[in-house]
Amino acid sequence: MREEPVIQDLGAPEGCVSGELSAELRRRLPARDGRALAAFFDCYFDRIYGYVRRLVQDDSEAEDLTQEVFLHVQRAIHTYDPGRELRPWVFTIATNKVRDFWRSRRMRDASAEDGEDGPGLVAQVVSRELRAEESLSRAELERRVRAAIDALPEGMRMTLLLRVYEGLPFEDIARILERTEVAVRKRYSRALEVLRESLGAVWRADAEESR
């Protein structure tokens, strides 16, 4: 039977405002404060699952990996420095779990369909990076963009997800992926170039690629 994280049993969480914990709750995390852990779980579970799901492209594997992420967080929370941003710390753990999964299952080249994952990320990419031709329906555009994102190499896909889906600055993404900020900016720009090439005439970019 799979071990379930204790933080799921801590009751109704409070203190998650606009997707982030308050400074007070962050300070209480290293002491394994129940209310702080519950609020942390409420703020981050769906976001981590969505990030992992888009990378491994399998519901069951994403659920298992997300559980592993939060079990890891629970074991390591005493090492968290409340003076630092919480989000990069959590997404670093999630990214490393996905990398371990790819290494163990030899899935570096996986590019399966996104299935029922929904248009959330695609809609953000479309609104932030693309201006579709008026003759193309939004549903068709989202389908094409989703397929193009799924086909990106893992490093580019991670960078794109962290930048567009989570809105992280390049500095934080560089720490998460253990690359320089310059390398991450180049990888992000390259990911957009690959999407342009994949989408052809559908793509008419007018975004600032290195904001």
C-alpha cells in the first residue's frame, strides 16, 4: 500500500493568499507546524501535480510522483529557510523527482498526447506568446500548441512550463534547473523557436521572448 503524506490529514488549511503562504506561516514551516503544513499543501498540491503531469504525461505516474514530492517536502521541511522564496524550493524538489523518474524508466524521449489535461497551460501560452490567425478556432489552436509543447525536449519543456505556467523569473528557473540564467533564457528562446517551426503559419509572435 502506498504511503500517504501526513499533511493531508491536518484539517482545513488557512493562510494561502493568492496562491502563496503568508510570511507568518512560512516562518512556522520548519517547525512542522500543522496549520502551516496544511496551508502549504492547499497552496501547492494542484500546481505541483499539474506541473508533473505535463512532464510525465501519465495520470497514475503523476499522482505517484506528486505524493513523492510532498513526502520529500515533509521529511525535508526543517531545512527550509523561511527567508527565501518557497516556490522555487518546492519546484526544485518536483523537478528532481521527475528527472529521477525519467532516468529510472528511460523516458527521456517520451512525447505522448496530453489527453484530458485541459487547455489551461495552452491557453496561457496562446495568450502570452501567440496571436492566432482569425480564421483558426481557439480549440484547434490549443490542440496544435499542446501537441507542439508535448514534443519539446524535456529541458525546453521544463523551462517553458516553469516560465509560462508558474510565471517564475529566469533567475529562479536557473536555480531549479541548475543552469545559468543566460542558459535558461537561451533555452526558453529556443523553445519558442521550436514552437514557431512546429506551428508554421499558425504562429505569429509578437511577445518579448526574454522578459
